[in-house]
Amino acid sequence: MFLTLLLVTLLVAAGISCLVVRLFGASWGSILSRIIDDAISDAWLKYLKFAVIIIGISSGVRIHELEKYITPARWDKNAELIKLTSERWVIEVYRTVIDTLQGIAWLLLVFFVFALIAYVIVRFTEQRRAP
């Protein structure tokens, strides 16, 4: 049962991450091509897509939280394993969705802060070059 939960959370996190990349990849490409007017912007876009997928999966699949289903609490000698009921499944899948999106949102927030700073620098240098 635990392995099935682990596989489901992995697939849900990977699916959501790939969906986010598919929905917003073109926008990220436009932003990067505006900031970096060179062929290297394609490489940065590939890296950003890779980072979104990796961060999404690692944020969504919380191994340390799932350990409670296979190991009893260490501080309580009489502790029993938590049972994987259908309610727990719903909660774990919901947490996977939320944590995946939250991890991706934080990554993109940091990316867009630096992209905004780079955009301001690019605009400033373009205005100084113009006659």
C-alpha cells in the first residue's frame, strides 16, 4: 500500500509539473528571449523547464512525511503505524498537489524577481544607447 502511495504521489507531482511547463513554457521563452537576445536564451529556457519539473517533484513527494506509514514514532515505544485509509489517501494526494504547486510558485517567484531586475537593466541600457 505504501509503495502505491509513493508511486501515485510521484506521478501526480510529475504530471502537475509537466502541465505547468506546458502551459507556461512559451511565456517563459518570450521573457528570456527579451532579456537575453541571443541563442543562449533557449538553453536557459530548457534549464528553467528542467528546474520546474525537478522542484515540483521534490516538493510534491514528501518522503519524510510518508515515512510515518512505514515506521512508528521514535519517541513513543508503544506507537503503532498509521493506517492508510481512503481518507488518508485523499489528504496525501491533496497535499501532493498543493506542495507541488507551492514549490513551483516559489521557484518562479525567485526567477521572475531576477528577470524583472534584468529587464530593467536591459531597458536602461537600451535607452542610453538610443540617440
